[in-house]
Amino acid sequence: MARTLLGLVAAGVLAAGLGSQVASAQVCRLDSMLKYSADHAAVKLEFNIAQVSISGGVTPSLLDLTSVWLTVEPGERVTAGQEVGMATFVAADFPLIAPVSGTIGSLNDAVDSNPEIAVRDPYGAGWVYKITLTTDEDLATFSTLLSVDEYRELDECP
């Protein structure tokens, strides 16, 4: 059964397709200790657990995002690049893409009950889900993620 996280979850899940409309409203909140995907996921690796959040690198109006649906459950195996959910903006829907391969470990109940936390603290209490990296191949997918400088360049984030 798919899990639904409703509410104003996080600004800037995916700027793809929004182009210059987003650039003018952009506020960068990046952490140099994290890795980023081109699909706007931020990843914090602790041992073999990847904590995935929505990147704070692109932040349009907080009212633009109305809901996030996760279509994965704990214990489910995912592959880097796999769609694991959907973010709904007022104007469009955008897929949430797994930044690394592994097994879904947990979903953040705090975000489910208090979605605003994903906006206020995307790299702390506002994480969305965790993936356990169990194989060497899973760990290799982490090494393909972008550094903060590479992500900043990709998104033209000041």
C-alpha cells in the first residue's frame, strides 16, 4: 500500500521544467556534508544508511508544493533512478527519484504528521525516507552523487 504524505512538504522538490520561473525565487540552503542528485535529492550517509531529503537548493514559494506521495514501503528494494513517489505542485506533478540503490529502511512519520518540518529542516528532522545500502553495488551508487559545489553549478545556485 502506498504511503501518502500530505501538506506543504518542501519547496523545490524538482525545479526541472520550471526553468527561469524558479531561478528568481531561488534560495539556496545547501550543506557541504551532504551529496546531491541531479533530481534534487539530498543524501546524508551514516555508515550504510542513506538519509534522503528534498534538496533545499531550489526553493520556490512554499505554497507551490501541495503534497508528496511515497509509493515505496520499508523492506522494498529500490534502484538509483527509480521513481519512489510524486511531488505535487500547484501547477504540475514531479517524480521523486531514488538517488541510490538499496532497501527502503524507514519513512519519516514526523513528516507525515507535520509536513512543514521538511521545509524548515530538510537536512535534519525533515528527512523523507532512508535507504540501507547493503551491497558494494549499492555503495557505488552513492559515489556517483554530486558534491555541493557540483550541485550548486548544476542548479546555478548562488
